[in-house]
Amino acid sequence: MEWRVPLADIDFDEQEVSAVTDVLHSRWLSMGEVTQGFEQDFASFIGAKHTLAVTNATAALHLACLASGIGAGDEVIVPSLTFVATANAVRYTGATPVFADIESDNWLNISPDSIEACITERTRAILVVHYAGFPCDMPAIMEIARKHDLVVLEDSAHAIGSLLNERSLGTWGSIGCFSFFSNKNMTTGEGGMLATDNDELAERLRILRSHGMTSLSWDRHKGHAWSYDVVDLGYNYRIDEMRSALGRVQLKKLPANNQRREHLTNLYREMLTELVPEVHMPFEAVRGTSCYHILPILLPPQTDRIHFMEGLKSHGVQTSIHYPPVHQFKIYHDEWQKRGISLPVTEDVAAREVTLPLYPTMSDGQVEWVVQAIKDTLQSKNTR
């Protein structure tokens, strides 16, 4: 249908068209010079020593787990309030994701106390997710990791441009993983990035990214190598030059677009507080600087969420849910039930969460339309 206010939209113009056209004219389409430039740009932006572009963030998470030595018999602590790829990437290695609860209905990130309660002799790593672009409590989590000798990995798919203590999210743990999916703050359609300050990890990630090969087609094209060896069981997780070209343009737009997202988020908070105070908008407290990736709200208890979302749909407003808890999916549910561990905060929040439209080209008037639609819908008999 034609949405009056879609959930997300992209900021593309002739700059992206020109960048991709230049790549096509160059006649080199696979990972090469443009990708190297994109990686250097991104490394400078987040302050990381090494960055490696990959085909998507799921690939980044998988490689991060592999490069960290995670495998069969290991456990990795993850939040359940995340996209399923976070947990799946752990399972790809043969390890087991162990789900921790979130902090509160105001801070929807993994709880340090719950992390500590999940640690066993099999725990190898903590994989955090910076939900909606808001920082996890990284000082507390890093201290837990030091105490128990655990690896910390960061799923920073939501957090491009977010900071904590003036340090970019994705650079706190040993490896950070970013997403450039079409709804992210900067997009290449599909795409992802790995970040690390560790030279050995960077080299292992580089090898694993491309079939375990010691040189790439670009190296041979430039005359830097004549052949290659295969030294590990690698994967084809390479990105292409077209997407890297898009990424370089999008990265330049990111600071201004993140500022616009912040303005729109503040406007939502002001208007929701005034017109529909019974709706809770999380992340009221200050912790670092968010990139404001998505706009989650929590409906009043006993509100029929489907009727609410249908009500907004009737006003032309697209909504979503971030996320159905991973531990409740069929593929994870039965095994998780055997553990007998409850996630009460996650389950309460996930049952009431609705994601509202948020994107940098959104107008103030569209925010006002969405909030008025919320007020009208909550007052209708269908949501009582």
C-alpha cells in the first residue's frame, strides 16, 4: 500500500547514482580499490585500527565469532531482544547462545546483572547488541569480561555513529560488527563491516572473509601476487565495489542525518508526553550519544497491539515490532525451556513494543501526524 508515513526511507540522490556509475565505467566490480577506500573512511570515522567490509552484518557476526575461537561446546551470552541473526551467528560456529535479560523497560539493552547470572564454565564470550543505537553499559560489561576472562563482541548494527564516553560503539570489544541494510542509518542495500584494533584478529578476519585465500583477485590484478594459498576454511563474504561506492557517499551524509534523527526523536518525546502520556518511550536517561536508529514505544498494559498497529495503518502510518524475542522462536524455544531460565523484562517489553517511523527525510509534520494517529487509535474502542 501507499504509506503516508513509511517506517523507514533512504537518503539517496545523484551522488549515489554517480558513485555507482563511476564503478561501472571502471569495469572492476568485485572487491577492490573502492572497497579499500570505504574501509579506510569507516575506520577513520569510528576510530578503529582495522575495518573490513563484508556482504552483510550476519556474515560479520559469524566471522567475529570464528576469529574469536568460538566453537562447539562453547556458550555465548546474547540478548533475546534482538534480530535472530545475533543468535544464529553463534550457532553457525557450533556454539550455544545463552539468552540474558534486558536492563529495564526504560533501557532495552542487555543487563550486566543478567549476564553475570548466565556465566557457566562453558561461557566463552559476551555478544552485546546496542539496541536502537543506545549504548549498552560497556564499562560494567567489560569489567565482567575481565573478571571471567571472556571475549566481548559488539553487534553494532543499530549503532553507526553512537558513542559512549566519547568512544565509538563497536570499538569497545575485541570486534565490532556493523550493518548497512536498507533500513539502517547508512545503507548499501546489503552490506556490513568488521572493526578491530587487534592485528592478529584483523588478519584472521581478512583470510576468513575470502575462502581462506592468502591473496585476492584485486592483488593479482594489480600485480602484487601471482597465485595464492588456502590456509583456512574460509567463506565468500566479500562485498562488491558498487556497494562500497554507495557506502562512501552514505558515510559522508551520516553525521547530518543522525542529527536529524535526534531532532525527530526529541520531537516525538515531547509530543507523546503531551498528547499520549500513557505511551512509554524508552531511553529517557542519558548514557552516551545515540545515533537514534529506530523509535520504539511501549503500549499501555492490556492494549491490543495488533489492533493498535492496524489503527495506525488506517491513518497511513507504517509500524513494526523490534523484536519478537529470539528465545520464543520455535527453533530456540524447546531447548531454552529445558534451561528453566526466565526473561521477565524482555518478555514484558517485547509484548508491548511498537516501532514508529523514523528516518532523516521525515518532516516534523509527519511526526505530528503519527502522534495524533496514536492518540486517535488509543481512544478508539478497538484498542480498549
